[in-house]
Amino acid sequence: STDAKQLLVNLLYLYFSVIAQQLLEFCNPGEHLFEEYLGIFMALELEGFVRTRFP
């Protein structure tokens, strides 16, 4: 169902954004612009992935 797909996307996005946050704080504290772009990119990638795997 669409709800299940959306939940999966949200969970994956949350998971990856937490990892990204950890990496960014470790590598370059205070670099928030890159984080925003990374978040948008990952959201689009995940949406595409889920749409192709779960039509």
C-alpha cells in the first residue's frame, strides 16, 4: 500500500539523515548547507528506489 511505502521511505530517510549528521559532525562541524543538500538528494534517491522496487 501507499502508506506502507511512505513509512518505509520516512524510516530510511531518518536512518540515513542520522548517519549523515554523525559523519558531518565528525568531519566538519557546523557545515549545515551541505547537510541540507545531502538530505534533499537522499530523499529523491530513496523515493526513486522505492518507486522502482515497489510499483
